Amino acid sequence: MSWLNRLSEGLSRTRKQLSESLNVYFELSPEVDEDFWDNLEETLIAADFGVMATTRIVGELQDESTRKALPDGAAVMKLFYEKMAKLFATAKEDCFDINPVCILFVGINGSGKTTTVGKLAKDGSQNGRKVLVGSADTFRAAAIEQLDIWAERAQVPVIKRERGADPASVAFEVIEAAEKSGANQVLIDTAGRLHTSDDLMRELAKVVNVTRKRAASVEPTPFEVKTLLVLDATTGQNGLAQARAFNASLELDGVIVTKLDGTAKGGIAVAISEELALPIVRIGVGEHIDDLRPFDPQEFVNALMA
């Protein structure tokens, strides 16, 4: 199955909710009147597009539909899909193409960080990068074992320490190992952190800061450090709260959205990108390695329309 087909299948729940809700509203209110706009807002918020993104896009649609004298709801929705792709923030370059680069993966427990690191390690290795993986999740023994399995699949080395070791020290050692080995893509898994705990977030900020300082001293070429939030799409609006908290503490460089195939609330990707101006760098629609791919706004919109 092609990636576009997998993406379309993965977004089927979100697409179904959008289309079914909108079809009901179109039947009740075929004219583009006040009820139509209220119903459209309700539908988008129910799909977790978020209040900010919903307010912006509905406002723009109202203005443009008036100027163009659009005849009905179907014409408005065609314009909606055209505009949706433009809502997403975009990065100047894919952080996985930077050479050399160190990428820290953060997020709450269960978001899919470790699996994501493993998939991306294999992808980097297959694309000719010299990859080194680091396990800075020293609190969950299963995370170290899980990363070992993924590293073996990807045939890349993994730096790890005993359970309970200081994660910032582990991150420091990972960069040292990368400098000695000549690795040019370093992927560091961190422990899941509750975004509501100030103490845990401060500890994670320490890991990020230590990594940045050590990476800046690498010879002959310092590593550029990027911090990515791995977010489970099924958490819906709680995911937006997570993104706000992690971004406030760590100044995120982007977001990876996983498990889009398990939710009808795929609009969360729009909400996060719109409100926080953070690019979605990868999306996942399944468990297989090929189900995690670079995010393309137009592909995403096309899959929702399919």
C-alpha cells in the first residue's frame, strides 16, 4: 500500500467525523447563513482543530465567501480545504537533513517516543547517515530494553547507562561518544514527563541545556541541537496543553504526531501548528516503520478530502 493510501486510511476516522457532521448540517442548513457558520465551528472544534485555528479559518472563510458570493456550503468547504494547508507552520529545513545534528525527543509517557526514535534511527541509517542513539530515559527499564531492540533492528549503536542514572549526564556522554565515533545524526530518547509537573519539566530543561552546551563544543563541527515533542494524537485537546507546556519550558523546534490512525480528532495537528507556530515534522499512522513519514500539509489535506 502506498504512503498516500496509508495516510488516507489512517485519517479515515477524522475524515468520517468531519464529512458526516458537515453533511448533516448541510441538509439542515443548505444556505450559507449564521447557522451554517455556527455548525462549521462546532464541527471543527469537535475534531480538535482548536478554538484559535477554528476562529481564524472560519473568519477568513466568512470574509472570502462574502466577497466571492459563494452559492452554498459545498463551495465554502472546497475553499476550506484549500485554506487548511496554509494554516500549518513550516520549517526552513527538515531537521533530520541537518548534518551534523542531535535531536532530543520529549513528551509524556505513552506518546510513542521510544518507538519513534527507533523508526527514525533505522530511516537515518538506511539513508546513509551515521546514526547514534542515546537512552536518557533512565527511569523506565522497559524503555532501555525497547531502545536496544530498535537499535539492533536499525544496526546502530546505542549509549545507555544503568537505571536511575542522571539523564543529563547520559546525554552528555552520548554527545562525547558521537564526537569520538564521527556520528552525524544523534537521536536521544528522554523520560516521559508530566507537563503539569514543574520539577520534572525543570529536570528535562537541564537535559536539553547540558546537551546544547556539549554539542556546541564538538570538533571539528558543532552539532546543531533540535528538540521535538512526540505527541499522541488520541489525547486530543490535552495534547495541545502538553505542547503549550513543553514549548514554554524547552522552546521546541517541532512536533511529531503519532497514532493519527487511532483517533477522529486529527485536527489537533492543525491546532498545535496554528497556535504555537510549530512545524509538524513527522506524522505516524501505524506501527510499521513505513507508517512514520515527513509531514506534507497538502498530502494531509488531500487525505482528509479523499
